[in-house]
Amino acid sequence: MRAHPAGARHGDVAPLTQQVAPAPADLAYLDPAIWPIGTERRGGAVVLGGVDVRDIAEQHGTPVYALVESDVRARCRSYRDAFGDDGDIYYAAKALLTRALCRWMDEEGIGLDVSTGGELAVALAAGFPADRILMHGNNKTVDELRQAVTAGVGRVVLDSDIEIARLAHIAEELGVCQRVLVRVTVGVEAHTHEFIATAHEDQKFGFSLGSGAALEAARRVLMLPSLELVGLHSHIGSQIFDTAGFDVAAHRVAGLLASVRDTLGVTLPELDLGGGFGIAYVAGDDPVDPHSMAKQLRAIVQRECAAAQLPTPRIAVEPGRALVGPAGVTIYEVGTVKDVDGIRTYVSVDGGMSDNIRTALYDADYTITLASRESDAPPLLTRVVGKHCESGDVVVRDAWLPSDIAPGDLLAVAATGAYCRSMASNYNNVPRPPLVAVGNGVSRAIVRRETIDDLLALDQP
Ligand SMILES: Cc1ncc(COP(=O)(O)O)c(C=O)c1O
């Protein structure tokens, strides 16, 4: 992600003077750090999970999200192995959620972190074991909380005083004792290699550690017989490439665990460190591998708890992007190529900000390639844009493509498994693309393409 030029808004088109990486030596190269495991070219065309993208496009149309199942499963296994039997992995369903994906997660021994009644409903419809579901949200409604307790979710992460009272009442009514964690804002903001440790915690999530609100929340929960406080939760950011931010956060949370023990007389057995583990979107992005991340996190928590003379709690993490992001590729068809004299070439595709809002929203950067054929043409610096009525509708801001790029070509954008389909919209009444699972040479829609009839069915004249 690039910094915004001073005064620019998220949707602004970057100034022409912006630094652009030089053209890669080989435009057809598929960096294994960025593309799904096993991605290759056959006869010039990109092959995902053993399926030629031209076949995916022919069978399912474009744009289409392809998700390589073996890649998702391999990443789940890697996290599972890395954190071992004394750790819990909850997949953050906000990154992408379908019933098939719930099944894969379940089969790989991963739990689910859901944030809304809608996400919970999908998980339950998939038959996901409720006791391995953890429920987040800063404004869970009474209905959502009741749905969660009735289903028997394993953990509810408490986010406000009002919610403590609400949940206690619901659990009491239903005659159960609900396990809960208290979400703590620790004053750490982390992104990639940077983190800021602040004293103030100006955000909507959780209870402030600095003000004493988190300790007070723990005290209140411990007094309620229908709630069982099992631990603390902290989430510090997204697209994090190292453990420096977690180090500060763990230090602060361990301090709170010690205060809970010292002032409330209870040693809490669990510590959930949230998600935010980064992935490679472009060349040079260098995320920490899960084994090294797990080892470092464990060492940090052990050190901090030992210093406070506390037993090491069971660690949980909530990776979203890291489990599904790299497995996803979006395939678009080029519709027009427009040379805007002396400025740049715009390549328009048949999707855009409705299927991937991250470029417009966060100035996110992606890797794109000509996917349907080979080309010897020299590299041309282009801007790949969508079909929406918005000049900020950019798919890839600076994309080196072969200069013979033409209508009908397929383009593939890597690392779009997370926060693309789940954040998709119907802007301009564009139906959302299908999500297609690929593997062993076969593709299958796990979410079908929306149709205009679907949209009209919601419209009540
Ligand atoms: C509480 C919590 N857990 C986990 C995640 C997942 O983050 P990521 O997909 O970056 O791993 C998020 C993302 O916003 C979050 O808010």
C-alpha cells in the first residue's frame, strides 16, 4: 500500500509524478510468493489448481473469483502445525465466507471468528461446530447474541458495558453459562513493518486498557454467574509483517492479566492476540511464515507472563487474509484499451470497484498479469480500471502489461481471496461475480454469479 499524497482522498487518482516500479524483466513471470501454490503457465496461459483460466472464463464467465482449494488447505495446515495443540486458530470469516469454505476450515481443524449474525448463520448452515465459533462485534444486537448463545458458540468477545449486561441477561434466560473474553484496546496500531504504540485508544472496539475500563469490565463479568470469563482479546492491525507490535501489545495485556489476578483474584487461562498477519500482494512484500510467527508470539507471551509470574495462557489467533488471500485470483476480460495522449494507457476490464474495493478504499496495490496468452510485445505502463462511473474505480494503478494488450484478453489479479468477494457491492447495479473453487483440474462455483433477476427480486416497485 502506498501513502496518499498530501491532501488526497482515498478515491483520488494518483498524481502523474508518482514513483512507479520499473518494468519487470519477464512480464509473464508468476512469483510463487504472490500467486497460489502450483500456479503455472501452459502454452502461455495461466493455470490455477490445474485449470486453464480460459476454461474458467468460458465455464463461469468473467469477471470471476477463482479460489485454489489446495492453497487454502495448505495455509490452514501450516497455521495449525505452527500453533500446535496448545494454541487455537479462528479463521476470521469477514475475509471470505461460504459454506464450502466453512467445511474446509472444519476439516483442517480451524475454528471460526464471526462478527455478525449473518456470518454466524452461514457457519451454522454449513454445520460448523458451534463450540469452535468465536463471536466478535462492537454492536451485536440482542437477536444476534441470542442466536449465538442458543447455538452454543464457544466464545463471545465482549465489547461494551451494554453488551455485558445484554449477554448476561440472555444467557441467564436461556439457562446457560456463556464463555466470554473481554476485548482490550491496548494502544498499539500495527501495519506491515510499522507500529505505533500510543497511550490513547481512540477507536470503537473494546475496552480501554489505559483508562482502567478493561479491568473494570473484567470485574463486572466475574460477578455475573451466567458469564464465564476465560480470557482477554486484543487485535492490533492488519497486513502485519513482523512481531514488534505484538510484543508491545502482549506486554500490555500481560500487565492486565496480572492486574486481574492481583485485584480480582482470578488467573485467566486464555489470550487471543487477534489477526492481521500479512500476505504478499506485490514483489518485495515479505510476510513472516506462520511457524516463525507462532514461535515468536509464544516466546513473547511466555516472557511477559513469566515476568508477571503468571502461567502462560493458551494462545489464540484469528488470521483471515493469511488463510485465504493468496489462494484467490480474480479473472477479468479486457473491454477497451484507450491511449490518453501523452499521459497513459487505460485498460478497462469488465469488473472493478464493485468486486474489489480495496484499491479505491485503501490505495491497495496488486500484481496483475496477461493470463490468456503469451506475448513478446514490449512492456507498456498502463492503468487497469473498472467499468464503474467513478474515476477512482481503479483495479491496478500502475500495471506493466505487454503493449499488444487488446480487447478479449484475460487479465488475472493475484492475492484477491480476502476482502474482495466479502466487500463486494452492487454499485451501478452490477451483479457480483461467482466464486469458483479450483483444484485437481476441475472448477466448481461455490457461490454462483448474481443475476439482474436477483437484483430485481429485491426491488419492490
Ligand atoms: C478482531 C479481528 N480479528 C481478526 C481479523 C482478521 O484480520 P486479517 O484478515 O488481517 O488477519 C480482524 C480484521 O479486521 C479483526 O478485526
